[in-house]
Amino acid sequence: MAVLTGRVHRFGDDVDTDLIIPARYLNTSDPVELARHAMEDADPAFASRVKPGDFVVAGKNFGCGSSREHAPLALKAAGVAGVIASSFARIFYRNALNIGLPIFEAPEAARALKEGEEVAVDPVAGRIRRLSTGEEFSATPFPEFMQALVAAGGLVPYVRRRLAERGGRA
């Protein structure tokens, strides 16, 4: 996995899946439509400000609430390169990786990084660098098999590729 570079979009603790993608938009699974409404109730301008490669940075328990793949899908489709947080709700953690959205558990970075700062994230080494100062933070690095899953774009593309490598046999 390559080093990812982008701007920070800050949020607080306990950002639930209803803030990530409001329930009123769950009648679609179209990533483009979901992206238009990502973080809408937390920050109405988020979808228009976020650029491909940017990061969401938040406090503890990011992605709590209802179990829905729509939440990480909305962020990924909006161009978010990854989420940096102090901690993640377990189901969001799994859903994010299943759809290929990198997430980084990094409490120090989550506390220190400010809105609009530029960061470089090395998922393999588990390093987050604030570009303005060079200050580095540690994140839990992805195990090799999770790197492959995220690099493939999520669980379904990963499994399809693995099956193709084996000639269609499980």
C-alpha cells in the first residue's frame, strides 16, 4: 500500500452512523448519491469541501450506532482516503475494511491533528506525519492480509481475485 496524503476534516467523539450518512438516505446504495450526503448532519458543507485523498479525523468510538455498510461507503465514495480516530465501533471497523476504506486507530494523532492540516499516512508502517511540522504519530499498522484486502478495494473484490487465481475454486 502506498503512502496516502491529504487534508484533515475534524469531528469529535461518538460520531455515529446516522451522522456519517443520515438514515433518510438509506433507500439507496448508489455510492455517488451517498457521497453527496456524507457527514451532512454533522457538517452540511463536508461533501462540497472534501477532496479525493482527504482524511476524516475523529475522537473515540467513531462509527457507533447502527450497523450499515452505507456509512463507510459514503465516506469512500466522497473521496475520503481513510479515517483516523482514537477508537472505532467494532462493526464500523469491520464494514470499513470490507468495502476497502482504510482506518487508523491512532489516539495521539486523533487528539493533535487540526482541521485543514495536511497529513501523510503510511498504512504499512502505521505512521501518520503532520506535513507542516514533520511530527509523527503511531497508528496500529494493518496486518499483511488486511493490506491485501484494502488494496483490492474490499472483501468482495479480494475474494473474486483469490478465486480467479485458483481457477474459480474455493
